[in-house]
Amino acid sequence: MPRSPVPPLLPHAPPLGPLLRQYAAGSALTCDPVEQGLLNRGYRLRTTRGRYFLKHHFDPETAAPEAIARQHRATQRLAALGVPVAPPFPARDGRTVAVVGGHAYALHPWIDGRHRHGSQLTAAQCGRLGALLGVVHASLERVMPLQGRAGTEKSARAEGGVRGDASAPEAAPHPLGGRTAAPPCHAPARVGGARAQEPPAGHPAAGAADPDAGPDAGPVDAGADPTATFALIDDLLARVRRHRPADSFDELARHRLLERRALLEQHVGRRPPHGGPVGWVHGDFHPFNLLYRGDAPAAIVDWDRLGVKPRAEEAVRAAAIFFVRPAGTLDLPKVRAYARAYRRTAGATPSELAAAVHRVWWERLNDFWMLRWHYERGDTRADPQFPAASALVVWWTREYDAVCDAFAG
């Protein structure tokens, strides 16, 4: 789930008159807020011309009009390839971002559908979910440029991060993809993707300038610094002690913080190295951002976190949300079906997934965003997720080899 800084929810009514005058969308009949979502505000809008989804972009990290326009161009290009997305409607002036009163808005088609957790999916549907994310990554690689892309891929292959030819959504996996042995799951301190090198500026491999080009594909930062995590745990424990009257959430938070500190002390030497090959990713792929119509995915929505990051890590992070059980375990048979389909369609190798498993595990071991929202901001919207999410990292640590094998085996 998203972990960006989000301002508290404030009463806000979208300026429908000025907004709809910029579109050929008729006059407003009803406008109701959509409950789900932690980053931005959404509204179910019905006009004399039809039904729409009105999005108010207000998250400070993602609300810049140029960033929103980039997201829109990406979804338009993906739609042209047949990827299930819901690109925005252009206004009368051709733009897809409408700025009214200093606020940015976009108008999308309304998609009838429902969200489905991994527990509601069959094994075959889990495979289809993994294949869908693989198609997204492969398609983004096709339609969104990346600085230094050619040099990056050459270097990644030279250093062992072999990637499939994902120039098209239907591209076959690299011939080594199904036979490359994953690094030993019992030795996570040694796993990690290739540190891709980029061509120098002006090199022909760097490609031409493009307004949608991502950053140079250099190495990803190493995992979280445990020294900073220990300090954060101490601060959160102090906040828990000061909270009055104490409640059941405080009790669970204190238990998990002490437990996490002990786990981190035990595994402090397993901080992962720099990350592996990167590419454009959705950035927030989870059940609330995928709509199903019947048994088939109807639309991937909320592209606010579109960016250049390690692709395999998004696959692991998404699975840890889709397939987590209430007790904080992962449904590993479903993870396996999902991961195999993802590797096949994204052209990712088992070693790449194994490295991603280790980095996401370490990320979870050092991550306390839900507690920070609760105690630092007084924002309790993520509280219902905390029991399962906090239990997951404990179980994941104990079952590390089995989790690694499910993704990379």
C-alpha cells in the first residue's frame, strides 16, 4: 500500500461548473466521493452526457501538472497496446489536466467493476494477475523511454541480470529465463541484482531527449540503514508509552516494535546490496488499484506512482499485498502461480526475483509507515492493515527460504 506523506482529509467540493465547462461532458447531475484511496480524492460523477470518474490530484508528491500529464500519456500509450487502463478524457483545448483554483483535476471514464483480493482468485486467476503485471512492465518498456536504456541492458546482461526481450507485451521470455538457477535462498546477504552502468552523456546509446524519459538507469540505493531504524523504533515506543488512554492498538504496536527490534538485531548483517535492473513501473499495484469485471481485469487505475524503479521488486511487493492472509502469512501456492506467469511475460529471471524478495523483505523489516501515520499524524486510515502487515514480516523471516522458492522456483 502507498506510504507517501498524505495531508489529512479536508472537506472539499470540486468546482464542477468551471471544470465541466472545460470538457464536452454535459452538466453535473450527481457527484459522490469514492471512499477508497489514500493518495488523492476521487468522485463518482454523473452528468447529462454519462458517467465519469473525477480525480482531484492533491498529494504534494504527485500533483504537479507535468507529472500528471506524463501519467496520462503513459496510460494512453498502454491503452493503444490493449493494456486494460482508463486513460483520461481530453478537455476542449486537448489537455488532460484541468487546473481550477490552483487544484489539478482529471476526468476519466467510469469503469464498472470490483476489487478482488488474492483470496478471491483461483490459481489460474493468480497466474493471470502475474501475467498482467508482466505485460504492464513489458509494455511500459516499449512506450516509455529510459535514459541510457541500451547501455543499461547490455551491462545488466554482462553482470548476470539477464532480461528477456520485452519490446512488446507478447514478447517471449529470454531463452535463459526458465533455466537460470536462482541464487541460494539460504544466503540472502549475497543476492542482489546487477549494478547497471549507463552510457556517458552524448553516447549514441543514450537515446534522444524525450519529455517522458525516465532518469538514467543507475544503481538503486542499498536497503534501509538499520541504525536509523533502531532510532525510529525507540521514538515510536516513546510515543506509544505517552499515548493515553492506552488501547489495544497501543498494546499490539508495542509488542510488534519490541519484536521487530529483536529481529533486526538478529539479522542486521543481511542488509541487501544495491538493486538490480530498473524500468518504468506502475508504482502502486495492489487490489484497490485493479478493477475486475467478472473474472477478468477491467482496468488498472491510479498511476500516481508511475516511476523508474526495480521492476521485480514491484512484482514481489504487489504479491505481498494481494496474497497476505489475515494471520500475516502468504498463500505460497498462489504466489508461485503468480510469479511464474510474471517471469514469463516480463522476461524476468529467477535470480532477479530472488534478489527482489530479499530487498522487499528487508524493506518490510525496516518499515513502520502505518505506525508513523497513527502516532505522528493521528491518521488512522491504515490501522486495519497493521495486524496482518506487522505479522507478515515475522512469518516471512522465519519462512524466508519457502518464500524465496515460491517467487524464484
